Amino acid sequence: TETVNNIAYWENNSWHSAGCLYGTVSDLVVFNGELYAAGDFDVCAGSSEVNFAKWNGTTWAYQVPPVEGKVNTLEAVGDRLLLGGDMIYQGNKINAIAWKPGVGFQPFISNVTHPINDFEPFKGTLYASCTVPAESSNTITLLKLENNQWLPVYEGSDPFIPFHDKLSLNTLLVEGET
């Protein structure tokens, strides 16, 4: 039996360790043929507060500079990988940021007010679900990305039912294209 630390893969009818991450892995995505992990974790025997790392086939390599805080979700969009969560990057509170290989992290034109839980593409538009803290007066839980800017989805707009009065929208799923 092989010891596994928070992440494993299935091969030849058994589970195998996929390196060591200490903490919570929230999402995995394949981007440009490489596997990335997001969450609230450290790389075992390495850096702390990594939260966004790439699997190199043997170990998890962290991105520099690291994103502090929790990364809830990842989404590959064109030549960028989007990170959503409740994060701090270069001392600034952010809830969504894009990462492009060879370029690094890139902020959006508008910052997202609340932590992002999930991304979901639908008919060429990327949507994001949010958690709204109880003390907030802004209750928008569903956003869409247009021209590198996050915009609220209101009742009656787009193909969605109203979510604006909810305190949390955890996940999104699209079935079909209608």
C-alpha cells in the first residue's frame, strides 16, 4: 500500500501518490497539456501557502510569486488559466485573477467583490458563482466575464433564473447548449 498525501491517481487497478500537497485541494485542471492544482495547501517539504501548483510528473512545482489565501476553482480559457477564490496577490485582495505562462498573473479590469466558488462556460461566455458574506449589502452571486471585466447577472438577463437574493451559489453546471 502506497501512502498518499491529499492527491492520488488511478492506474493499473490501484491508487498511486501524485506527489505531496499538505492541505485542501479544491480543483484540478489540465491546461496546455499540464496538470494544475488549486486550493489551500503547502507543498510538502517545500513552500507554505502555495495554493496554485503544477505537476511536473514527480512533484508539485509552485508558481512564483505564490497566491495567498484559498483558490477554489480553475478554468482554462484560451491561453490563460483563471483562478477564482478568496485570495491575496501582491498585497491586494482579489477573488479572480488570470495566469498566462511566460507572462505571469494578470488582474481583470474590474475586481470581483466576493469569493468565487466556481467557473462555468456557456455559449461562449464564462460565468462565475460567488459566496456573499452575510454582512455585505451587495448580494450578486452570479457574474459573467465580458471584455476582461466581471459583470453582474441580474434577474431577467441571460439564460439564468434570478440568483441575486441568495447568500451563496456554490457551483455551476451546464447541460447541453440550449
